[in-house]
Amino acid sequence: MSSYAAASEAVPITGETTPVSLCAREPHVPADRLVGELVPPPRFDSVRFDNYIPDPQQPSQAEAVRVLVGFAGSLGGAGSADGARKRWFRREAAVPAGPGGVYLDGGYGVGKTHLLASLWHATPAPREQKAFGTFVELTNLVGALGFQHAVQALSGHRLVCIDEFELDDPGDTVLVSSLLGKLAGAGVRLAATSNTLPGKLGEGRFAATDFMREIQGLSARFRSLRIDGQDYRHRGLPEAPAPYADAQVDAAAHRTPYASLDDFDALLGHLARVHPSRYGALCDGVDAVFLRGVTPVEDQATALRLVVLADRLYDREVPVMASGAPFDQLFSAEMLAGGYRKKYFRAISRLTALARDAKGLAGGAA
């Protein structure tokens, strides 16, 4: 069963082969859990600097590892809770030795997230004093806790890592930049990767200029590490597996331990009533998701909520078996050409991967 199940406050799974409905779950997640879940996803549990293999043809990769190892080593005590208390009473911020932040600048498939997660693992601090999350998770945390409470919750950390800092929403960018400014002022070290702005020439390659401009006053705190390399991942829209019939989905759900089973439209409606910061808890204890009647999503707000759910399922490596439309038809051509297209392509890619993972759950179904 999923390692996330132990902390669940959602409706429990009452029988191993009796699927639950995600729509029946109303998770209430305490603030300390929201902050405590800001750790690298399970698929990055084992990544370390030692198992990142630099390309000998790309010396910037080995240089990035060297700098990040040194950066992690510099975090061994300056951000301790005792030091934070002393700075509070003196009304002083810590003065870090070296840059207060690092930004990993590289194209798709060069291992930026591997390196960012390795930095988190290598930082000599208790896990409660370091955070790792995507830009979306950070904005959801602020939305759930409020700005000041989010600042308070993270100010005692030694390190905050932000993966996929998104540059396509000006409002969220200003919000997160303001949060990071408060944290940097409290002596918290920062590390980030980012996505390029939509419509940029060479999109998906390098984004340092965009990132530094968008974070404005914070840019002086970041050292940019350029990581060159060949994209090892497939570009473009992946072809999704053919969907199953409703009866096949039902049968597979009832013979799969720790499964959920929902109608797609009902689930989309339920997501509108649950704060996105709770989507992880919504999936607690669920090892496979079964959906009936997948249809294209017609409005932006619903689509963006589905993107967050896809991220949480992908983080937890939960396979998804569905009937209806294939996942590569979830979003319209207009959506895939718009400002949020990177999010939608990511959701399609991740749901397609999870659908492929679900093939073994189908039994003899074709």
C-alpha cells in the first residue's frame, strides 16, 4: 500500500478489493502536514550527487555538481533553529557565506530535478528544516495557509527548493517571489529550476534571463548554474494507450487492492470543492485509480485543477486506468496553444505514463 497512507485523514479504505470513491473523501489537512509533505517525490528518494552521471562532453554538468556539493556543505549550521532565534532577538538576518540561492538553468532532460533533489538530500539538516516542492505546491501552500502563516512556517528552514518555477502566471510569480524575499531575509537559502515563458524562441532550452527578470529584487541572491546537455526525453505530445470499456474498468477496480473508482465528471466536480493543497491527501492509501467516462475538459479552471491532481498521482506513481477519451485528447487545441500549454502537456505526459503503468491491472482485457 502507498507509503502516503499512514498520514491520511481521508475516508479509509475499508476492504482490500472494495474500491473507494475519491468523491467521498473530504480530507482535512493540518498545516504541519502541508509543510511536512514538501519533500522530494518518492521517485527521487534514491537520487544523490553520486548517481548523477555527468556527460564528459558537457563539462557544465560536472561543474554544477561541484558547486552544489559545496553549496550543500555551507548549510551545515547557519540556518539552525538556535541561530534563527539568536538572529530574531538581535533583529538581524543571517549573512550567508556565498550566494544565498542557486538557480539551475538548463533544457529538458539534463537532470535539473535530479540535482535539485540531490541538493535537498545532501543538505545536513533534519528533514523538517528543509523543503522541496514545485512552484504549484508552493502557491497552493500560500493559498491554504495565507501569506504570513506560510512565511512563518518556512522561516526556520535552512533550505527551500522550488522545482519548475513557473513563469506563465504573473500574479503567482509575484506572490512566490514575495514569499522567497521574506524567506531570504530570514536567512533561508534557496534553490530553483524554472520553465521558460510561453512563446519564447528556443523554448525549453534556457530560462535564466526570464527567471532573473521575473524574480526582480531576488535575482542578486541567486547564482545561475548553466547545465548543458542533450534532451534524452521524447518531445511533443505522447500517444496515449487506447481507453478501456466501462465494464473492464469496473471489473479491474474490484479485483485491485487499494483502488479508487469514480466517474470522471463527478471527480472533476469534486476537485472544485477540495483545495488543491489537499489533493495529495485525497489520494492517501490509493494504489490505483480507475475512471469511467473520461471526456475532454472544456474550461481552464477545471483543466488546471486536473493538472495538479495528475502531478500528485505521478509523484506517488499511482497507475490510472480509464474508459472514454484517451488522455492525449483531454485538452483542446486552443488550450494546448495557450499560455498554460506547458502545464497541459505535462499533465498529458504524466497521465499517459500512468495509463501505461495500469496495463498490468487490466488482466486479460485488450
